[in-house]
Amino acid sequence: MSKITVKNPIVEIDGDEMTRIIWQMIKDKLILPHLDIDLKYYDLGIEYRDKTDDQVSVDAAEAIKKYNVGVKCATITPDEARVKEFNLKKMWLSPNGTIRNILGGTVFREPIIYWSIHGKKPVVIGRHAFGDQYRATEMAFGGKGKLYLRFVAEDGTVTEKEVFNAPDAGVAMTMYNLKSSVIDFARASMNYALERKYPLYLSTKNTILKIYDGMFKDIFQQIYDTEFKSKFEAIGISYDHRLIDDMVASLVKWEGGFMWACKNYDGDVQSDLVAQGFGSLGMMTSVLMTPDGKTIEAEAAHGTVTRHYRHHQKGMPTSTNPIASIFAWTRGLIFRGKIDGTPEVIKFAEKLEKICVDLVESGVMTKDLAVCIHGESVSTDKFHTTESFMNAIAQPLNLSKVYNGRSVVDNVSFSVKTGEIIALLGSNGAGKTTSFYMLVGLTRPDEGRIIFNGDEITTLPMYKRALLGIGYLPQENSIFRGLSVEENLTSVMENLSISAEEKRRRVEEAIEQMSVGHIRKSKAYVLSGGERRRTEIARCLVLKPKFLMFDEPFAGVDPITIQDMQKIIVELVKQDIGIILNDHNVQETLHICDHAYLMHRGKVIAEGVPEQIRTNELARRYYFGNRTSVPNIST
């Protein structure tokens, strides 16, 4: 299998503790097997930083300036306890701060979305990581007196204001910001909004801090009006200023899908709030973008997960969420692909992100996410260890099949979850049927693996896949012609370890659901084609499937029967059963599917929702032909 070439280098920054372990797994399992990539490596682990007097942090930042893209593992910012633990020369500054000071720019944090957990669109937080409380000077005063704010200009001019006539002891603080820094913040925010195609909001409290916050408001408006307004309008997004309290309320009310530029403290608080609201910090990306929008550094938004690392050191299993670290790699790759003009790199990174999301949606997750769904007392069967979760991500990437020297399926990946309809489309010889048969178990792939609920099933025979919950309905009727409808249903449960009462209950439930009660005693050979198909589906349902795979369900039947089958399939999805369709009847299939994969000569050339398939240029060229439009049917 050939690797995808990444045209220009990416700066790789290693880190500490559990995230360092995960970082290496990601590189070994997900990146290097698939990409031909030049990684400029810098070790920002705390011990090597100490060895180099932290020069390595400066070198890493300069490398990012040179190559425009960096991906960073989480690192330790030492406190007194860490200085003692690692016997450090001094309490080194945050490497993030060092990199940010050299690159400039703004940090943008964005949740990684899982609909089963919260069902909202992303909210991207842009934090102005300069000044305000974080550069403040504070003091305590012991009694009555006057507090002044005084500025001495370079030419000696003095500006002074009386702040407060204190009646007794108290505390005071001064903080500041710079016009140049706010200008950079505005440009970085607007460039990132263009990158993500999200409307942008700036929040301040300018009604109270008329001069301080007023500067933020005025600069953003000026930069927008003079540099970005036409660019925003061209892609249908907008900019607006809102009070911070209004934005907090909007965060709760709105469905997401916007970018929020915050002052330093607000961004610190709101980014953690958004992260936890969307699941955990393990599902939050962090991207530093320079004001000109030409350089980024991507990393996970969480720390080094010390508690899990202590378990790892003792040889104990951990369930650490690697997804934010994976997305640090993918966001770096996507940006690299955009500036290099290499869409295949972008597609690889987006596919890897989709695999992560689909895995979690299917119920395969680490403990932090399982707790969000099942509560603090979640049992161990509801989540995966770090390593097994990483394996689940790595394994389904590519299926290949060769017959007589001809590649009929070449490096193909599919992802299906319960409660949705997926379609495999393509002309004769495209490879869709072979791909379908590999999923069913009728043929084995030469390369790649098939993962079901986190476990590999590549070598499992069909009957074992059926017992796991994968039902199969072939194009030709497969019911036992000499048995009645009821006997067809009971026969497939002979080897199930369930009570006779449970078997009877399942039969009655399936018969009612498929509306075949009036023919339950009839032999299969006297049934019509539609009745046989309903009986086949009922026979699958008694095995309580999680997925049903339909091979050519709309082939060779009349329009009324097609509509009947469509309604049945839609009803099955409402029961959270996943459906995989393989059919040549493109309109009937696109009418009901949620997502489709279009194959040509063994490769997936297009994928997406039905409308994306209908309007795709490659789909028109290789599948739909020269028709000027591809109509959508209606019921």
C-alpha cells in the first residue's frame, strides 16, 4: 500500500508523562504507516528542557516560524513540587508561553463533537492570551489613603488619575493591554473565522470599562470594516460585538456553530466551560494561529494526565482519551495540506477525525466519555483501555482485495454506526459488492481489518457475525421454503441460550413488527415476493441485530414494493439499527440513506450526504453519466 506524500515538513514537539506515551502510539499506529512525512522533531519533555536550559523551546518555536505548521504534545509547566521531583535547575516558564511569545497570535479552542453525548455544533473559543489579570500588578494597603493610577511617558509627560479614596485597609490591582496586541488578536480571530467558516463574536464589558474594553471593541470593528468585511460576506459569515453576559446566555441558548473571541480571563474560563459542556478536555482542540493566518501550532487542550501516568508506571491499565492529541495531528495536517495544495493529505486527516467520531458514536470510548453517558459508577465493560481504543482507531483504516492480479478493492474505508443508513454505490465492477461481501463475511480482505464495537471480526465467519448482531439479507430470497413463516423464525434461534418463553416473545414481536401475522402458518413456498422479504427481515430481527445489511433490496421489484421496503428500512433505523445498502437503484437508495460512498475502479471517489453525491463532479462523470441533473424522488 503506497503512502500519501506530505509535501513540506511539519514540526513535531514531544511532551511529558501519559500524553508522551499516547503521542508515540499515535505516530506509530496512525501517522507513519500511512504518510510519507518529514517530521522536524523537538523534545520538550521537562528533563530535556532542563538539560538545554529551555533553549529547545525557543528552537521549536523558530522551526514553526520557518515551516508554518507545528503539532505539539502536552507538556509540564513546573511548579515547586515538579522542580523537586525532577531535580530541575530552575522553575522553567511554560513552553506554551515561550512558543506563543515568539510566534504571536491567538489560541483557538474548539470541542470535538459527539452527537450522542450532547447534540450541539462546535463553539470555538479564541482567547487573547496577553495582558489583563495575567500581567497585573497587585498590592495590599494597610489603612486609609488615596490610590492613584500614574503613567509617565517617554518624554516625561505625566498622566495621573485618582482611583479611590480608601476609608480603611484593602487591596488594589493594575492591569494593562497593548493596542498592537489587540490588533493582532483581531486579525488572528478573523483569519481563523474564515478558516473555519464560522460567524465571529467579540465579547467585552465596554458598558463598564468604557476605555479599556472600548479599545477592544473599536479595534475589532475597524479591522473588520477595513480588512475583512468583504471576505466574510463572500462566504456568508458575519462579525458582531456583544456584552460578555449576553454571550454567556447565548452559549446556553444557541445550538453552536460560531466563534467567540474572548479577552484573556474570559477565554481561560469559557474554554474550560465549553470543553466540559461538550464532554471533557479530552475532546478539545487547541490551535495557535499567527495574525496573518499563515502559521499554526496545534495541540491538545489538556495537560499531561499525571494521574494516569502514575498508574501506567505501576503497570496498571489506563483509559486515557487520546482524541485531542490525535486532532492536534489532524489539524496540523489539514493546514499543511491547504497551504501545500495537497487535497489527499486533507482527506486523510479528515477521514481519521471521522473514524474517531464514529467510534465514539458507536459506543467505543474511553472512561471519561463513558462517565458522561453512564455516570460516575460506569462499569468497565462500557469503556476501553488506552491501548485497545487506539487499536480500534488504527484498525479500520484500509480494506483491499485482489483477484487474479487485479485490484478490485483498493485502500477503502467505511464507517457505520447504529441508527443510520449507509449506502454503497457504484457501477458494475466498481468494487462495491466485494466491499459489501467483506463486511458480511462472504470474502476476506487481503489487507485491512474490520472492527465491530471495538473488536476485530475480520476472520469471523458469517454465522458468528450474525450472533454478534450483524444481519444479512441477500438479493435472492433465502428463507426455508418448506417451513412456515413462524418456523422460519424459530429455526434460527435453536442454538441461542435463551428460554423458550423469550424465543416465543421474540417471534411474536417480529411477526407483529413485519405485519406477517396473517400468514404465520403459511409455508414459505406459497408466499409472494414481498411476503418472503418481510419474513426474511423478521427472521433477522429475532436475533436482535445491531446492523442489517441489504444486498440489492430494490432490484427486480415493482415501485409499490420499493416504497414498502423503504418504509420498513426507515422504521428499523428508528429502533437504532444500522442499515447498510448495496444497490444499483441510485434514486431509491439516495432517497433514504444518510450517507453514501461512491466507488469507481476499487476506490471511493466520493462520499457524503445524498445531495453531495448528486452534485459531485466525479459522480456525474463516472456514475450518473451526462445527465444535466440528478432528480430526487419524493414520496
